[in-house]
Amino acid sequence: MAFSEKLVKLKQQVLAECQASFAHIDDIAEQNTLKVLDAMRECQVAESHFNTTSGYAYSDIGRMKVDELYAKVFGAERALVRTQFVSGTHTLATVLFGILRPGDKLVSLTGAPYDTMQTVIGYESESKGSLKEFGIKYDELAMLAGKVDMAGIAAKITPDCKMVLIQRSRGYSLRDPLSIEDIEQICAEVHRVKPDCVCFVDNCYGEFVDLKEPVQVGADIMAGSLIKNPGGGIALTGGYIVGKDELVELASYRLTSPGMGDELGASLANNRMIFQGLFMAPHVVAQAIKGAVFAAGMFSKLGYNTLPLPTDVRGDIIQAVQLNSPEKLKAFCRGIQKYSPVDSFAAPEPWDMPGYEDQVIMAAGTFVQGASIELSADGPMRPPYNVYMQGGITFEHAVIGIMGAAQAIEDIEDVSKR
């Protein structure tokens, strides 16, 4: 037997307890699938849009159709979807550098941003080419008990505040991800205080978790990665930016150059994978969320602090587990890796990843390198040694991987008792 009798019995108990949550998740997936299908029909997506192009790629009908489709699905005026974006951080930085100018101030309303964004901003983590070097000021509003300090927003929105950054997901913290209702309230308060302040949402890990997206409830612009939720486990690389027309246009000038914007950019990879990935995304996100709920149930019963709890409302696909031990963090990641379809023989080790202050350990036996919509887990090597699990393009794989992680921890506990 691959897993101990204790874990197998626990699995059956958790699965039985999760059925109501799973039914709710499936309902959201069905409604979001209909939304995507409606958009694809209205945009008249055709096989001719799947072709590749080269060179400058003027009038690339596939690229233009992808932009049109993303704008329609996410309820935005305009979209910029490109395989030339190398990561989620790249899309976020493109928005920041595209819109902000020397003397402007950026305020993070969700506390300290994710590690890689701190190097982009350049205040806590000095880095060449950062916003700080370009004379862009920065401030942040600390969160209160894991929630945005709504009463403190007004004091931070000074006349020179051009943009607020709202990070939907938890990053490497144990605070709650933001719900769509949270984002709507935050944007309403910001625009009440300063109507022309740009509300920018880092939407990574949040797409299709709910029935609406941030730009549909007051955000001015948002961005994310195609190798997370919206790529559906099929897109090979890339990112997206959607929002108000003039803001997305400014971002496009940063991606290419002023005067060129979104009119260039060859589709070197087959666009079919971007279209098909978006079509698959609501279902795949549901699979990932079910896996996260199952992980929360398993590790809560094993005595660990988990966020969210199994019955909590989800704002993203990430499941955090506080392991309180570097050995258990390594074991969890190695258990996930062991039951991965790619590189299952590898043993993850902590390493100095670009853009991170601490060493990070990462399990990612994925078909697309680093794709965190596929089952993966990672965490910084610092107390309290939280692991952040995300993805799982099939629920069955998520269950097996989570069981593998639990078994790996159980094994090291058994060794320590001898």
C-alpha cells in the first residue's frame, strides 16, 4: 500500500465531509464555462485564429482575437495577452512602469507585496531598474488581522497617489485572500477618496474562483499569468493585462515601445493552446480548488494550522499549511514531487531563486515548467515554515499528491520517534 492505513481512512472521512463544498465549486465552474462559451461565440473564434505568425506580425488575427476574447470574458474595455510576458511578475511590472511616472506614488493596500514584487518596487529589496530608481514613491497599508484596513485607506490616498496595488492572493503569508466582495469595497473606498486613483489588482491565482472578476466590480486594471488559472494547464507561457482602454494602452507601450503598443507581436506558439486553455480554465480551476479543500481537510485533521479552512470561502486556488519545521516543509514538497507526472525522481532542495529574500523550496513536476495551475507546492525556508500548495489539473492527481505529502511527513515523524 502506497499510503498508511491511517491516511487512507482519513481520506475517506475528508472526502465525505467535502461533498457540499464540491457541489458549490462545480456550480461556479459550470456558470463560468457558460460565460467563456458565450464570449467565444460572440467573438466568433475560428480555426483560422490558431495559426502562427512571424516578424512584426502586423494584423495578426489570432493575437487580436485573443485580446478581444479576454476583454469579453473578464468584462474589460481592452486586453493585452501575449506569450512575450515571461511571468506574472512581468505583467504586473509592465502595468506599473507603463502607468506610473516620476513623482507619482504607489500604495499597496494589502501590506507588503509578494517577494518578487518587492524587488520591482525597490524599497524593501534594493534592485537595479526598480520603481524607486525611477523616482516613483511607495507606501503601504498594513493589514489588520489578515484583512484590509478599510478605515486606514483614506489617510494613505494623498494627492500624489496615482495608483493603489491590491494583491488578491495571500503570497507567502497566512492572511486570507481577498474575495470579490472585498475588492469591490476597497475600490469603492479608493475612488470615493480620489476618483482618478488607479485601482490595480494583482489577480494571480484568482481567475474563475468566483463568478465575477475584479474589473467587473470597480478595479481599473488587473493582470495575471497564463501558466496559472486562465491558461487551463494548456498555455505554454505568457500573461495578460485587462482593464480600461487608456490604461491597457499605456501598459502596451511598456511591453513594446511608444507608438507601437499592441499592434506588433508574433504568435510564435500556436494560439490554439491559449484559446483552448481559456476554455478549459473554469473546469481546471474547480479541480484545483477541490484539491485545496481536500488538503485543508487532511492537514487540519492531522493537527496543522491551515488557511483557508476546509469550509472557508475561497478567494484563490492556494492552500497554505503551517508546518513549523524545515524538515516537514522539505518532506511535503518531496511528497508532491514523488507523485508528479514529470521529474518524479527528483528530490526538491531549497535554493536561491531570483527575486526572493530567502531560499525557496519548490515541488513542480509539471508539463509546463513552473506552471502553478498544475499541482505544485513551494515555500520560503523561514519560520513558521509554511507550505503553499496550488493547482492540480485533475482532482484525482491532487488527492494522490496530497496523500504523498502527508505520507512523507508521517515517515519522517516515524523516524524521529525511533
